[in-house]
Amino acid sequence: ERTTEVYGVIADPVGHSLSPLIHNTAFRHFGMKKVYIPIRVPREELYAFLDDAPVWDIKGLSVTIPHKEAVLARLTKADSVVRGVGAANTIVFQDHERLGYNTDCRAALEAMEAALGGPLGGVSPLKGKKALVLGAGGAGKAVAFGILRAGGQVLLSDGDEEKARSLAEKLSCSHVPWEERHSVQPDVLANCTPVGMHPNVDETPFEAQYLRGSMLVFDAVYNPENTLLIKDARARNCKVVTGVEMFVRQACMQFKLFTGRDGPAELMREVLKRATSPAKW
């Protein structure tokens, strides 16, 4: 039906994405004539797809692995975070423009700040904190950029050391070789790698014995919500932020960019938890 607006998520592969589930639930909740679909776009077809998307009347896209960096070349405008991070996770098609946004950065930052009691007098609780960010891909870039902007110190580590070194140079922060990551004693540990993601639920990017109770542990993995890293962190009385919290926050921000309305956070959270829970409700 021509009056139904089309949105989607582009990735390769795309089958694992839960974005269609939560955005379509939100559209139905508000009675909106909008639909959100998964679209597999191979790397080599990305630019042709973005050029053609407005012709197919696609109004907005969520962008995920492996396209978050590559889409920048086709944006006509980008917000300051996209420019600073070098990655976008949201595109809005509007009046012949392709507008790029990064809701990952703000979502991760707000979730971590909330876990630490929230900003006080306009000052982030991350200010002066030492953060070890694992992973230098799209999510790692966004999280590191956000922490630095809040006044924290960042050390980056990635299995691909050149990737970590290059990002550290770009963001003017430090990096540490992957095999030496446990030598760091951070105030904040942020996992932005896929380690621990379903089906590899018995893996962790950071060994339990190196976790300390004073740490804040953030895991961007949302399926499962209770990754081995999150379980280990809870067992050591660390403050934790799960990937579900970040995912819901960034999806709410995307929903607002797509529709102009605040996303129904509690409903999105409930649907996401139900979809990723090992016990089916």
C-alpha cells in the first residue's frame, strides 16, 4: 500500500537483527502506517543501494555491521558525532538529502552515566575516569568518542592492533595490545566486540579474576543480555550496563528521528528481553 512508509535495517548478514521486531512493535503501538524491514546489503552493493533507496520510497534506515563507516561517503549531511566518530548508525532520507546520525554514542553514554548516578551540575560522572574500551569497530568508536567527550580517559584494545592504533590516533587517546588488556586497571570496562554473543555464550573478552568491585562494566552485546562478562561482573559486585539498555536507548532515539515521537522505551525493552530470553514466555 502506497501510504505505508518503509524503514529498515541494512547489514550483512541481517537475519539476526532484532530491530524489525522492536520498531514494528512501536509503530503498531502508536497505530502508525509504517513498516520496518530487514535488508541484506552486501558491501559491494552498498552505494548503489543508498542511491536507489529514495526511489523505492524508503524513509529511514538503521545501519549496522559492516556498513557503519562506509555509509559516510554517501551522506549529504552528518551530525557532529558522526563526523567525530567516523561512523553512522542511522540515515534519514528527507528532501533529496541523506542525513546521517549516530545514536550509539549518546545511548551508551547516557546508559553509563545513569549507572553512575547521572551528571551532577552538568558534569558527567565519567569525567576523570579511566576507561578500557575493547573493540575498535563502529560501536567501539562511538563509545570511546562519548567517554572522551564526557571528560574520561580512554585506552583502546582490539584483536587487530593496527585498527586500535589507528583509532587511538584519530581520537587522540591511548591503546594497549589485546594480549596486555588485563594489565590495565580501569574504572570503566566497555566491551564493544561481539565476544560473548549468541551462540558463543561461554566466551568473555575479559577474564573474571581481573574484574574489581569498584568498576563499571558495560557490554554492548544484547543477545544474550546476561553475557558471561555481565554475569562475572555482577558476581564481583560491579555496576553493570547491559547491551539491552544501550540497544533500547539507541532504538528510541532512532524512532524519534524517524517519526518525531519518543520511542516507547518500556515496551521496546520488554519485547527485546522476551526475544533474547533463553526461557520463552
